[in-house]
Amino acid sequence: MRVTFYEDRNFQGRHYDCTGDCGDFSSYMSRCHSCRVHSGCWMMYDQPNYMGNQYFFRRGDYDDCMSMFSMSNCIRSCRMISMYRGSYRMRIYDKDNFGGQMYEMMGDCDNIMDRYRMSHCMSCHVMDGHWLFYDQAHYRGRMWYFGPGEYRNFNNMGGMKFMSMRRIMNSWY
């Protein structure tokens, strides 16, 4: 997996080749406004140390990240998402700490209100696979990455209320 980051738009300025997680670009370049994802899937963050807003990137050229994703700040850190070969499974809950209504999912859901009659998702347990959660239906709005694990309280994430979920598929790599 490899991505090249560029200081300026249109792949100009100093660049940095990255093959793994990087918590802070400042030692390599002062800013990052464009990138070329040669292989793999990546989560990019607009703050150092994997903080701030998250943006999902897969193989391709991104000549102006700020305009393409309506970013208020340039990319400051990145995390590689490892390829997964297996089934996808998670449980979503409409209340914190795995409370309230629970539904088990094994595939994408473009609108939890339509499918499950849930107004939003406030906690989840990802048993298998890598998932992207969106704060709006139909895979729109702010997104967050979730790998296997327990996520008891989305209020700790700035009060995000997720409305749609999508699996990160091997075909995206």
C-alpha cells in the first residue's frame, strides 16, 4: 500500500511517499493539498494524530483534496486500512452502551431509518470487517471508520449520529 502526498494542488511542491500510518506530516512537509493513492485504502485526517474530520481515500488521483471533500484544513495525518478477506458482521444500537433497539448487519445500509425504523445509531459492535459510517443517509456527510471492536458511546465522537453504513470492500483496493 502506498500513497504520495504533495504540498500543493495538482501534485505540485514537495512530496512525501507513505507506505503506512503517519500521525503527523509536519516533519516531512508543511501542508498537504493533493495526493495520489497508488494502492490500498486510507483514512485521512485534517488534524495530526488521527484527529479531526476523517476522509476515505482509495486508489486514484486527488488533485485538490480541499475542494473535492470540502475540507476546511489540509491533510495532516493518515492511517492505512488493511485489506480484509472474510465476512462482514456488526450489531448497531440506537442507544449508548449497546442499549435500545439492536440490529445485526452483514451488508451495506443506505438509510437506517427506512430499513430498521431507527432514528440514528449511537453505539455498535463490529465483529467482522471494516466499515464506514456516515452522519447522513445514502452515504453522505461526515464519515468515520470502524474496524473490529466495541464502540459504546458515539457522544465521545462529537455527538455523531450515524444514518448509513457501508463495508470497505476488497474491490476498492
